[in-house]
Amino acid sequence: MSDGHFQADTDACAREARAAIEGVLERRCPELKIAFWTAVDRHYRRDAPSGPRQGAPASPSPDLRAPTQPR
């Protein structure tokens, strides 16, 4: 399979997955949809080699961090 064909298949699968995720999140809770995509954006922004975008916080505020488990 050629790289172009593989990329087209990958893009199509990604679009289908995104539509399915958005559909479920929209039905369950629109706020959850916003929170999910914000977390995805933060994850990929954190992994980007250029660092955080201009104006974006370097780390999430304390109320957005995952809760810690009691020991």
C-alpha cells in the first residue's frame, strides 16, 4: 500500500473516530465534550517540541489537575 493511500485511510479512520467520540460526549454531557477536547489539546500541546503556545499556561491550574489518590 502506498504512503498516500495509508495516510488517506488513517485520516478517514481519525475522522470517523472523532465523530463517534463527539456524538457520545454530546449526548451524555456537552460540558464533558468541551473538557475532553481541551484535555486532548493540552496533551498534544505538551508533547509539541516548540513548547506551550503563546499565552497558554505552562501547566494546568490546580483545579484542572487530576485528583491525587490518598495513600
